[in-house]
Amino acid sequence: MQPRDPRHKGKLADIAAVIATGREASAIVQGITAPTLRSDGTLLDRPGYDDETGLLLIHAPGAEFPVIPDQPTKAEAEEALGTLKKLLGTFPFETAADLSVALSAILTAVIRPALKTAPMHVFSAPRRGSGITADTVRPRILGKSEAPKLPARVMMLATGNNLMAKGDMTRPRTVKMTVRTSDCPDGKASCDRVH
């Protein structure tokens, strides 16, 4: 089987290598392109198939990741947090809690395979212009009356104006971030920058 896009050649080889070990392709729970954590908190950073999680780590061509120590010091953790905060440094958060929610969303995306459930992150603007997921799902196959049980590997985000959580959504695990419109370039609630 030859990929249409030559950039995918290595990925097919990685998948073929897993199958060559006697496993079925269905043994691959998910493909990932960056190091992550296992559910026991250990680091999954070696490319290839991980027996413990069923994840297949395939680094994108040219991707480089720093060495992550097994037992990082507090100073190393704070340095890593500082790096993440720099990514969001120009975003007009209203409060420090709002920045924390954005950081939580980023980290949840990276470690989602290790989490049995994950919080839904809600992003709300004060004016116009500016949940927890289960560990398995049963999606219906289009055109059939079948709904296989599959592992949930999703992260949910919601956007809106002055969002309010109701019913089940008021659980403590639901978090929200508000954009401060006074920091938009035109002083109005029309920030359309991608953050």
C-alpha cells in the first residue's frame, strides 16, 4: 500500500511494524504525535507502539521534543509552565483563573489518552464578538443499526456569549474562561485573533 502523500510513508511503516508483531491494527487505540502521560503518570515519549496504552507515538517529520526527566524538579516544572504561559501571553484574559482554564485545556488535549474522563472547557466572552465526557461512547454507525462500544478519546470545548452552565454542567469539573474585551485592539468586543 503506497500513501498518496509521501509525508505519510513513515506513518504507514510504523503501523505496518505494529501489525508485523502479530497484533491486529485494532490493537492501536490511537495515534499520537507528541509525548504524553500514561494513566499511571509515567511518561510515554518513545516513538512506536506502547503495549501498556495501545497508543502509537509517531513523531511528525522534523519534530523535536526536549528531554523530559522522569522526576522533574519544581524548578523544571515551573520553567515548563512559563513556556506554556508565553504561548498565551498576549491573550486578554480577565483573571488568572481564566488563564488557568486555558492552560488546563492545552494540557488536557496532550494527556487526554491517559484520562478516564476529562472536563469540558467553556470559553465565554462578556459580549457578542469577543461537561465531563464518559470513558466510553456508543456512536451509531451511519446507515446501520449498530452502536459499538468504543473508548472515548475526545476533548470538548464550547464557545459563546455569557455562557451559563445548567443542570449537570454545574459540576465543579466544568470550567470557564472570560475574554476581557477592553484589551481588544479596537477596545470593542471584536477580537478575532486566533489564540
